[in-house]
Amino acid sequence: MASSESSGNQNAGQAQRKAVMAVLAHADAAEISGRLGTIALPVHENLREPENGLVMVRGRVGGDGAAFNLGEATVSRAAVRLSTGEVGFGYTLGRDGEKARMIALCDALVQSDEFAGAVEAKVLAPLRAAIASRQSRKAAETAATRVDFYTMVRGEG
């Protein structure tokens, strides 16, 4: 019984970290930096300095066809450890090493009982709202250019 509870807590923690990474990956580096500036950050060290590399992007025709290598994409990664021991990892598309470091720092802070609430309230919630606002604005702009095609029925003749 205890093993299933710990496995459930572990899955919940992974799901939370996945949701945090999704928000941070879609945010701009300047937005993350500005939001992190509102928190008194703990002492932390870089386990892995930000570095750039390549990953292979795979695709599928129709979503369920055979996988194929589409090409390579540039990514940046970093790892950070808080003085309390939490380790965070950050990955982002592109060559923005500082964004990867900030994502790693947020990942570590979310795992900390002391800082998780502050990061959620001061960093993640405003970023979610900004991302949702951008998405709805983009959807409205797209909807404004929508053309409805219909078929006119010709009379018999």
C-alpha cells in the first residue's frame, strides 16, 4: 500500500514538473527573468553550465505512420542545484543558454517546499495568463480572416 502511495505522489510530482516546464518553455526569457526578479532567490550553483547542442526531431505521417527523422533542432540545456539539495534541469529550443538556466532554477524551486508557492504565485501564474492572452489574441486574429465557403445549389435546367 505504501509503495502505491509513493508511486502516486511521484507521478503527481512528475506531472506538476511537466506542467511547469510547458509554461516555461512557451514563455520568453525576458518574462521569466522579470518574474524571477520578484522572488528572493536562494543560494544555488550551476551543476551544468548552459550549453548548446542538437537533437534529432522525429515525425510521423498522419500521426500514426512509421516514424522518420525530420531533421535536427538546436537546444540549450542547464542544470542547477539549490543549497537545500533540490536539482533542476532546463531545456529550451534555440541557443538561449540563460533561458535554459532560468528554467532549471524554476524547476529546482518548484521542488522546494519553501519556494514552490512563491514560484507558482509570482512566476508561473502570471506567465500562464500572458501565454493564454497571446493564444486568445492570435486565435481572434486568425478567426477574423476566416472565410466560410459554401456550395450554391444550381437550379435544374
